[in-house]
Amino acid sequence: MKTIISLFIVGIFLLSFGCLASKQTTETQPTTTQTPKCTTKTIQEPYYDQECDTVPYTDTECSQVNLKYTKGEIICNHEGLIGDWIVSSCSIANLDDEAGSFNAYAGVDINGQKNGEEQTAYIYPLQSHTFEYRVKASGSTCYCYETSIPTKQVCKDVIKYQQVCNTVTKYREVQKEECT
């Protein structure tokens, strides 16, 4: 009997403990949503831009110019034992600092007919050359003129301007919202 009573007490004990345990309810706490804390910050944001400048540079410009020279007066002489030869002549002096080939036409006008020839002479700086044409004739007019003057290349440095553009990084202020 003692065992039955003991078992009875234990059964009541367990039963009451079970009832108590089942009465316990899990209460859920109400959830509160917190609003995030946001702040606005000013930051420097990079961007790319083109910057152009007008910059000077030196360029060489060349041109062809005639050599400096002078032509002397036309001389018309009668030569020979009886003066039956006419000599037409003129001189060209090279006044430049470069030598060159000069062409001249020397001749005589005989009764309306032009008689003469083109001649070429290489004339050194500060030197001269006489172009002559001889013909057996009488009572004529003489002439002498340059047909081709040599040229030289003259170059000089000139300052010119050009547009030069570069890509550069720049920064601008931007408002950013940051939330925690």
C-alpha cells in the first residue's frame, strides 16, 4: 500500500507539474521597428572634363626668292677694221651671298630682224659677268635683258598657335544620404 500511495503522490505531482507547464504560454514581445537614422553628407565626386589651351609653337616657313643682282646698261659697239661688226653687251652683278646661274639674252636688231642668243653664266657672290653677242652688220640697235634669275630658299622661324586639349579629373560636391 505504501507503494500505491507513493505512486499516487508521484502521479499527482506529475500531473500538476504538467498542468502548470502547459499553462505557461510563451508571450511574444511586441516588435518595434526602428526608423533608420539617416544623415546627409557632402562628398567630392570625381568626373572627367576636357581642358583646352592655345599654346605657341615655333614653325619654320620657307620661300623661294630671287638672288639680289643689278644689270648694267646695254652697250652697243662697232668693231672690226671697218666697223662692220656690232657687239651688244650688258653686265649682271650678283649682289647676293649665294652663287647662281643667270640667263640673259643679248642681241642686235638688224633692219627689223632680231638676231641674238640666250646665254647662261654661273656668277659667284659679289662677282659680275658680261653677256655679249657679236654679229657682222651695220646700222643696228642693240638689246640685252635677263631671262632667268636664280632663286634661293629663305627660311625663318615664326611663332604660330595651336589648340591643345587634355582630359583632366575634376571634382564636384554631391549630397549623399547615409543611413545606419
